[in-house]
Amino acid sequence: MTMGATLRWRLANGAAVRAPGVFDTLSGVLAEQAGFDAVFLSGSALSLSHLARPDIGLLSASEIATILARLCDRIRIPILVDADSGFGNAIQVARTVRQFEAAGAAAIQIEDQAEVKSPRSPIARPLVSLETMVGKLKAAQDARRHDDTLISARTDAASSIGFDEALRRAVAFAEAGADLIFVEPLSEPDHIRRLVGEVGGARPLIHNVLTGGASPLASAAAARDAGFSLVLFPGAVIEATAFAAQAALQALAAGASAPGPILDRASLNGAIDSPAFLAAAARYGP
């Protein structure tokens, strides 16, 4: 069974799938060990961790595919990868899907934001036309080698145009064949009910749980009860990691002999399965 088939089965059976945002292989390994059934390779977390820059589309598809391939080599749970706007027009979306699928993605998320974000307003979300986005989704479906690979369609129309347009796009994305539907952001209970009522029966829905976010659904259980099938925690791990690293470095800079609470070397080696890996490697050398 492919990872895409595994994710499809989990979305159709049981409680909502929870997927923390990860940004490298170690964070993915730790997420799997914590018991999660899937992870989200978050574009914002990748931009923060690999570039120390805001999430305005600076990473290339090839850079993300390389990070994704390393992660897929080490974990055995499905990965939803953030493909931003697909890195270009419909033909470029098709190439991105082939790259990410070959690297091991179970699901690939494409959004309807414009390809280039304004550095003057990095949180603004200018959109491409509905027709352009539908063309991208069709190209993504045609490009995948396995039908089990899921194509997730995200719209940000709620914040830039209004919820009615977001709902119109969500319905159109489902009709165009997208496997997962993601409307972001959701802040009103009535909007959540309308989305679930009009689209939830046709496609699994994704919900974001953000630190300080506006959604009234602040937990996986609440999102599941409302009708969502996949719950993302895109910023939780990178935010906790940055906090711990900053505190440790400030303590060392202030003259402390130890940085505070840590995962000791033995535990860290255990987490990455170092003893078994080295034992296996010893079989190949003198």
C-alpha cells in the first residue's frame, strides 16, 4: 500500500487525522515517534528554518523536493507537502507534482494565491482567478503517476475577498477533482457550518490550528466534531523549537555551563535509532 493509499484510508476511517508541521528529518522522526499518523511539511516552517525568512515563496520546488526526499527516507507515515501555488502556471504545477510524488509525498497541497508575494505586505494573499486555479488542479491530477496520491486544494479567498467567494471556490475545486479541500482562514462558526454542509459530504476537509489563530476550533477533537477530516498544526513545532533554541543560546551567552532542559546525547541517539544503524553499518566493513 502506498503512503497515499494509507492516508486515504485513514481519512475515510476513524477520527480526524492529526498532522503537525515539520521542517526537517529530525522533526519528522520525532513526530512519528510521538504517535502521529501523518505530518505536514509546512512551507512557512521551511522558510523560517532553512532561510530564516518570511513565507513569501522564496524556496524553490527543487529545494523542497530534496528536503522531502530526506524525510521520506526516514519515516513511514504519510506526508502532506506544501507546494504553495505550484511554483508557476499549470505546466509548472505538473512538474512540481511529479517532483514531489517521486520524492515520496502522499499528498500535495496547492493554493490559489498568486505565485509572487509582495515583500511590502507578506501577509497579503492576492489570488489567481478561479479558472487559473482549476486548470492547475487538473494539471496536477493528470501529472501524478498514482491515483492514490492526493491533491489538496487550498483557497485563501476568505481573507482577501470574502467567505462567499471562498465557498464558491471550494465547491469548484471539489467538482474539478481535488481530493482534499482547505479553506483558510475560518473564523466564524456559521462559515464552518456552511463549508461542512456544502462540501464536507463530497470531499475530506482540512482545518488549521494556529497559535493565536482566529478559528473557534482550537483542537483536533473540536475540528473532528465539526466535520473536518485532517487537522494541521503548521507552526507548533517550529515555534517550540525556536523558543527552546533561543533560550538555550541566551543562557550559554550569559555564562551558564548548561543550556537548560535538553534531550541528552544518549536519548537523542536513541531517537534517531543510532545504535541499530551503526550495528547494521558494521556488517559492511572490516
